[in-house]
Amino acid sequence: MTVTQTQTQTQTRNRTRIRTENPAQDRPERQAKIVIRDVGKVFRIRGTDRPFIAVDGIDLDVRDGEFLTLVGPSGCGKSTLLDLIAGLTAPTTGEILIDGEAVTGPGLDRGIVFQQYALFPWRTALANIEFGLEAKAVPRKERRERARHYLDLVGLTGFEHRYPHELSGGMRQRVAIARSLAFDPDVLLMDEPFAALDAQTRESLQEELLRIWEKTNKTIVFITHGIDEAVYLGQRVAVMTSRPGRIKRVIDIAFESREGDLRADPRFGAYRHEIWTLLRDEVAAAQEQERTIG
Amino acid sequence: MADTLAAVPAVPATGTPAGTVPAGTATGTPAGTPAVSPRGDVPTADDRATNFFRVAAGVRSSALPRLSLLLRRTAALALLAGLWETLPRLGVVDRVFAPPLSEVLVAWYDLLVGGQLVEHFQASLIRSLSGFALAIALTIPLGLAIGWYRPVADFLSPVLELFRNTSAVALLPVFILIFGLGEPSKIIFVFYACSWPILLNTISGVRTVEPLLVKSARSMGLSPFRLFQKVILPAAVPTIFTGVRLAGAYSILTLLFAEMVGAKAGLGYLIQDAQFSFRIPDMYAGIITISVLGLLFNLLLVTVERRFSTWRTTS
């Protein structure tokens, strides 16, 4: 166990060093879709002058077409990091590059999927999927066609004219995923999208997400609480520290394919334990923090 | 459906011995009862979903419970009508001041045939609707602006707060001074009274839009204007409509008062005039008319509201 751990650790370190020392001829650097450099975000606590450091000194590269999962104790700033990549808030320090260009605001090159679906309740499933296409000024007819295509992709054919309240949680999340895919972003940012679903629905959606990812070659950053989910979905798992959130370690999940019962693979258990060990101390630290603040 | 029919006799839930049930009655069983899917296997998510919709659509309804509901709903009304009819006749109440319902209805019919009722009704309706329509046209945009733009809210709030606590009734003499005794003062009066529920609901409708929806729309790069048009406005519609419905009721209630203070036509005038000239049954006829008008108006608005917000969870 310790052997694997140190190996991964050194591997990661090596890669980072090479990249920073020799950026010009470094292949991974060119391939990086998202580059997060020394990013920090400080909020001011309402009604006081006290600063609240949400994330600090985050360095992370996400390769083009990669599926990266992000785990960390609650309140460690995972969602803040996602908001920063989405361009919904600006970093206090550092910068975020997408395809080498600094993020200055939200855009249709990135799509977000939220835990609470965030579907527009007055729009049908189809009209919800069309929303981003309207923002992109796609003609009406093409909008319809594309929306139908993505509704098919998430397996909801026949539910075009249902309103969100007429759909189950799993179906709503499928619509939300279809909505984010429909305007064809390069990057999909997912904030604990399956956390509110029951175990069975979650597993089937995880499989489906992998299928969609393989089919569409999107770069996916996926936040989760579940270690199993992180190992199952991610090609790499980034583990964050407790607040202020930093990247503690990035672990390569070296499965050749995700066919079959991956969870029964002994390596799955090993990865799982490794991440669990990394998280245990951070969770304890986070709880300690909450106690002192509360 | 064939599976459904076959499944029915196997379940003797109806109390009739299985087999004696004719095939015809089996078709009458409410849909959505069997949990087995048409393929006979474990229901899939989609099967469960369609089943759920079928039940949610309220397919199961029978005539008998409906009748009992109708009885329960009308019992109190019937009792009231009965008391109104009998108490004056028995001498429990003075029939000069409270004539039996039948006499009031006769008076109402005479007013209708004589044409006075239509004339007063029309005068009232025009005033109410004008004030009400004016309130909708002017106040909704104002409320949207206040709810959406902080500076507008900061600028107007103190004035609005002051006026909100000034009763329309207190301002009626002012309206009459400025606009005279004719139609304008009454319409302005109704407008003023109707504006508040619409304004306050519009503001709160805009301000209480689910932040996650705004965030989601912003993440898709919507401009502030598009965000307002495509998210804030549709999300606020149900709340705005609550205000419109309240205003509908106010428009009739307040108009009546204005017509009693100074008018030569209208239902308020009819009621007041009938009382002054001691035509008591006419007075009650006017009151009944105004109640029914209010009821119908509200019913109309509820129907429109339903059309506008089919997407809302109705459980």
C-alpha cells in the first residue's frame, strides 16, 4: 500500500516539476485543457472585516478529454473551485486558463451540472435542453433537433413534453446533463450531480455518464463526496485538504478499461483505501474547524 | 391492456367471487392498479414513471364521491338560504329590515327586467375593470424595476412605504378634489387600491427567484437582459398572479365604497339609494349582485392563473 502511495506521489511530483521547469517543450503542458495556477479565493465574511479563505494556492492541470474527479472534506472549497473554473466568480490570486486563455467570465465552452438539477420548472424537458442553445442563438428548428438528439442520448425519448416536477430525480438529472451537453461545451463541470439520487439510480447514471464521456470526448471535472464514485469515474482523483482548500494529492487510476464489475477488482479496493487514508485526516481537521468556528 | 384484463379475476379484491365477474365490468376497473408491466417482468424506471403519471392524472374518479362532495360544499349555503327565508317569516327577525330571500329574489328579478340592474352593473364593471387594468399595466413594470434594480428600489422605497400605509379611503376626498366627482376619481381610486397587492407581489416575485436558477443561467453566459427575460420574469409570474388576484377582489370592494360616497350610477349607488329610499329588498338585491360579481371575477382570474402556471406542482 505504502509502495503504491509513494510511487504515485513521486510520479505526480515529477510531472509537475518537469512541467514548471520546462514549459516550452513539455507535451502535457500543451495538452492541458484547464490550467489552474496558484489560484486562491478569499471571501469577506458578511458584516465583518474578517477574511474567509475558501481555497488557496491551487495548482492543477486537467488534460484534454480527461475525466478528473475531485474529492475533499465538506466545506473545503470544492464548489468554489468549480465556480472559479466556470467563471462565475473571479479568483483573488492566480489564474485559470482554458486552452491557454484566461477565464474572465462564464461561457458556453463550459457547461455546469448542479446537484439540485437547476432545471427551469416552467419549461418542459425539451425546452430546458434548448435553453443553452437559445443563448447560443441557434435557429429554432436546429434547436429542436439537437435537443431531441441529446434527450435520446440520455435515454429519455418520449419524455419531451414533461415538466420537471413530473420527472423523477434521476430523470431530472439526465435532463440537466443533456442540457449541458446540448450546447456542446468542451468542458463539463459537475458539482456532486448524483449525490441526491438513490444508490441504484446513481450507479446507472454513473455508467451512462462514462458512456457519454467516451462518446463525446468531453473534458469532465467531477466533484463528489463518494470515494467509490471518484475511483469508479475518474482517470485521476484529486484529493483536497480541509479549508483553505489545496490539492493534497492527485492519484492516477490506472484501469485499462471500465468494462465489467470494476468495483470487484482488488485494485479498486486499494485505490479506495488510499484515498480514504488521505481524506481521513482532512475530514478530522475540517470537523475540528467547524467546532471552533461554531 | 390484455395482461391487465387477465390479471383482474385473479385478485378477488372486489368481494365478488372470481369468475362471476363479466368481462365487461373488468374493463371498468381503474387503470394503473396492477404493478406488473405489460411485459410481465419487474417494472423498469420508465414503466414506473408512466404508471405514476397515470395515477397523478387522476384517472380514478367515480360519480358517488363527487356527489357527496357537492352536497358537503353546498350544505352551508342551503342552510343560510333556508334561514334567510324562514326566520323573517316566523317573526324571529323583523321582516321590514330583513325580508325573506324569496322577496329579495323577486326584487332582483324586477330590477333585472326593468333594466336598472344592467345599467348599474355596467357602470360598476367599467370602473372596476378600468382601475384594475390600469393597475396591471402600470404597476407590474414598476414592480419589476424595483425588484430588479437596486438603485430604483433605494430611491422609491421610502415614498412607497409612506403611501402603502396611507389608506385609499383616506385619499378618496383628495382624488375627488383633484379629479372631480365623475369617473376619473373613481377609476383612480380603484387603481390606487389595486396597485399595492400587485406591486408588492411583483417585487417579491422578482426577488425570490431561486438563486440556483439564476446561477445556472449565468453559467450559460446569459446577458442581464436575457436573464431577466428568460429566467426572472417566468419565475416571478405565479407570485405576480397572486397579487393580480388579490387586486381583482380589491377592485370591486373599493369601488363600492367610492360609489356610495358620490355617484349617480353603479351597484354601490344602487345599494345606498335603495337604503335611503327604504326599498329594502332592492338593497339586498344589490348586495347579492355585488357578491356574485366578486365571486365570478375571482373564478375567472383563477382560471387564467391556471393556464399561466401549468408547470407548477399541483398536488
